[in-house]
Amino acid sequence: MTQTVGFAVVGAGLVGPRHAEFAARAEGGSLRAVCDLCEDRGRPLAERFGAEWVPDYREVVRREDVDVVDVCLPTALHLEVAAAAAEAGKHVVVEKPIELNVDRARELVDVCRRHGVWLMPIFNRRFVFGTRRTHDAVHNGDLGKLLLADMRFKSWRPASYYSESGWRGTWDKEGGAALINQGIHGVDLITWIAGPIKRVQGYARRLRHHHIEADDTTIAVYEYQSGAVGVIECTTSVQPRQPDVLELHGERGSIALQNYRIVRWDVDGVEPGEPSSEERALPGADKGVDAGHFFQIQDMVYAVRDRRPPVITGEDALHSLAVVQAIYESERTGGPVDVQVR
Ligand SMILES: NC(=O)c1ccc[n+]([C@@H]2O[C@H](COP(=O)([O-])OP(=O)(O)OC[C@H]3O[C@@H](n4cnc5c(N)ncnc54)[C@H](O)[C@@H]3O)[C@@H](O)[C@H]2O)c1
């Protein structure tokens, strides 16, 4: 390992620049390379942080000054690049969803484990004060037995969002569209907070973005392993974008979040509290979601330095992907589908 933890960000499209900036800003971290086939994207991003643009990821994974390969590529390329990185002894950060389906995600998790490197999937919305506080309240039993746990993600993406990155909205390169790309954040959060989902009944439809293959509007009802029930709604077809909503109801109270901030806290005898001053000072904390990216990248630096697992591991990403797959399968079969992490 080099003195600071060296990052290479692979993929300089929509989300890659956020990773590059945060790798450069993390305490003890350093951005060494940005890899993108497209020079117009890769070179300026690399140069902004004193790093090198490298068009070929196979060159990146061989570099001695790189400790962590941070994969921000189209979803179907995650396994290939993460496997090459792991085989070269590099730790891996990978954007959500970690792959197209559970089988490929499992392969990715296994290859990292076999080579003894850390794998950290990005689920940035877990690291916002409101979601973390809600998670802790549910897990402390403050809400009592859970009855209902729902999420709504009603957003807007223009046609150009899909046409400018041709892999988006396709089955073979993205594994779906609105649900697997945007909705998976909500599935991850709601299952992290309320526990694993047992069975789903889903409707995955293309109602507005007719030029894509997969869903732009998906809903599902589901039953948790705990016996609680819930609803997920996810769309990229609603203008203007509505606030993302999470709602949890237990025998002893209710919590509601809008855009990951607590807007209702009806929990007997327990206060929600406030984010710490350190948390408020994180880059992007005013927007919440970026702060999660920073927190995770900083955590990977400490995980490599201190030789301890990162705050989210590959295994943590499998259940939400299995739920997404089950919802798509339910649309195809027209019936309820059991969620299985094979
Ligand atoms: N956590 C979040 O909030 C968040 C936000 C956006 C995207 N994402 C995820 O990040 C991943 C990337 O999404 P995006 O929207 O940034 O994609 P994008 O299409 O905007 O960017 C992908 C980049 O990868 C480059 N690329 C493609 N193939 C390559 C190869 N073989 N070698 C090197 N470069 C290559 C492209 O030139 C492009 O610049 C997806 O898995 C997506 O789901 C997560």
C-alpha cells in the first residue's frame, strides 16, 4: 500500500466525478487515475485533481500507486472490471446496483473474497442523518413491532437521460430501468431499516419513455419476513419530481422522511435528535445524498488503512437486487414471487 490510499475512478460519466472529487478530498486518500474510454470526459476530470487519465482499465488495475479501484461504469461492466481489480489485489468500490442480477453480483462478491480484497457497494442514502436515525430507532425497538414500511420515489428523467447513455433502460446492459437504477436506493433503504422482504407482487410498466426497453414506472406490494407489509412506487416519468418519501409505522409510533430528512417523528418518549456538527460539515451535507458518497469513500480509506471491513460489504447488496429481480419476474408471470438470494 502507498502512504496515502490511492484511488482510480473508472467511469467519468454522471456519477464518476463525484467519486473523483471525494477520493481527492478524503483524509488519507488520493486520486491517482481516472479511467474513461472518452478522453473529453476522463482527461479534464483527472487533471482537475492532479491525477492521470488512463483510457484502458486493464492498465489502471496494474498500477502500483492504486490501492482502490472505484467502478462507476455502466452496470453490466461492473463484474468484469471489479474482477480484474480483485485479481490484481486492488480493493473495490462499486456503484449500485452492483450488477445486473443476483448471480452476477454473487460472482463479484466471491471474486473479491477469494482474492482477499474489500468490496464496498455504494448505497449513499444510508449515510444521511434521517435514514440512519430511523434505522437505529427501528432496530432499538422504539417503534415496537413494525406494521407497514413504504417508499415512494417519483422522479423525472428527460428523454436525453436515456439517449445520451445508451446502456440505460436496456435489459442486457442495465437489467431494467427505473426500478433497478433509481428504485434500488429505496429498496436498499427500506430493507436495511425494516428487514428482508419475503414475497412481492409487482407491476413494472413503461408508460411514458417509450423509446427505452424496460420500466419507467413500477409499483409493488410486499411482505417482509417479519410479517409487516409495504408498498414501493418508483418512476422516472413524473414532472416535476416529487420528494422521495419513506414511511414506517409500528405498534408504538410512526416516522416519515422526505428527501431523507425526518418530517414526522411520532415515537413515544424518544426524540429524533440532530445531526452532529461533524456530520453537518461533510461535503454535500446540505444536499444529504452527496454526503453519503463522501462518507463511504472516506470509510474505504480507513478500511484499507486499518485493515477492517468497510461499512457496507458486498453481501449487503444482494438482497435489494433479489427484490428488484423478483418484482420484474412478478410482472412477467403476473403472480406473487418469493424473494431468493441464491
Ligand atoms: N449512487 C448514485 O447516486 C448513482 C448516481 C448515478 C449513477 N449511479 C450508478 O453508477 C454507474 C454509472 O452510471 P452513470 O450514470 O455515471 O453512467 P454514464 O453513462 O453517465 O457514465 C459511464 C461512463 O463510463 C465510460 N465507459 C463505458 N465503458 C467503459 C470502459 N470499458 N472503460 C472505461 N470507461 C468506460 C463512458 O464513456 C461514460 O463516461 C451505474 O451503475 C449507475 O447505476 C449511481
